[in-house]
Amino acid sequence: MTTKANRIERYYDTHEVEGAELTQSRIHHAIIMHLMLVIQWIFNGKKVGVTGNINLYQTDNPNETSKSPDIAVVEGLETDPNKLEDTPSYYVGEDGPPPMVVFEIASKETWRQDLEDKPAKYEAMGVHEYFVFDPNKRSFWTGQWRGYNRLIGWRINAVSGKYEPIDKDKNGRLWSEELKSWLVIEGNDLQLYTADGQLRLTGAEAQQQRADRLAEMLRELGHNPDDLI
């Protein structure tokens, strides 16, 4: 896919986007970082980028307000620091396809935008799946949104191009087709599980788990794992 040689610098690439100036709580930041690491491991070895620092555009209007999700999962997104351009911009249709998945981690200040304004914007952009999670056990969501119990998702209908709500199962879980994972609320956290109920791990956690299993096998065979280091 060819990119324009000379792009006009977008206002929102050098100025705060709406809501970006709001301070993230430590738990908000921790959830974003952990989810990004888990999703990166899901797509390990595949050309899929996972980012939380990108301005998404979909028109040629130089005054278009960017969409800047907490997490965006994009097929073909370059993540190698040595190959990245010095810009947070990503032009849907020019740089690559729309995100496969977008997450917003709701806060007291942003939850209404996340639930009432952004679905239409991400739908228009062609984002395949959009999820909103509220990490606060005492949720700020009110009205019709309270019934969703802090977690809601939409998936685009391939025929109509419109979002349809993703139904939860009897245990309150949401299934992500793009991530092939169950989204599960656990206290203040949001965890991902495989179809057969295995917790999705970060790369570091998976490698440690393998090392622990190897050490246990060696002990069962009568070897001291430390002797093999």
C-alpha cells in the first residue's frame, strides 16, 4: 500500500486530542499495559501491531478530529522502532486496514463518550470489534448502561457494515472473534481466556511457565535444574 510522500501535519498529531489531557489512574494504566502485552503474545509471530499511542484518521480533511483509542489492534501495523516514522498518525485505507479490535478503558470522565459517541465513530471507520470496560467495581455507568455490568462489546456485521451488540454468555463473558478469546471481568481487571478456558498470558508469563514446567520435569527425572544452567 502506497503512502503519500508529503503529508500535511495534522493538528491532532501535535496537540492534545479530546480527553487525552485527563490523567490516567494507576489501575487504568496497568490494565491497558497488561492487555497490550497479552494481545501481543496472542499474535506472536504474526504481522499484527498492538498500540495504545496512535491517532487514527479516515478522511482527507486536515481538520478531522483523530480517534485515539486506549488499545488498537491493527493487522500489518509496523511496530519495529527502527522502521517507524516520527508521527503518531495512521491513515485508514492508506497506511493499512482499520483496526481489528479497539478497547477503551472507561473512567469517570470518559465513560459516556466511550459508550455513546465512539461506537458510531469506530463503526464508520470499519473497526471490526469495539469493547469498553469499566475497571471500577462501583461503576459510574448509569441508566441503560448499568445493566451491562461494566463490560460491553460491538461487532461489525459483514453484510450491513453496522455494529451489533455482542451477547454475553450465561457467565457474563464476551467472546472476541478477532482475539479468539473470552473477555472476563475479574475484580478491577479484565482477563482474556482461550475457548477452552485457559488464561491468556503475556510473553514473559508464558516463557516463565514453560521454564517452570521444564524444571518440574527435570526434578521428576531426578535432576537438579540448577545444575543445567
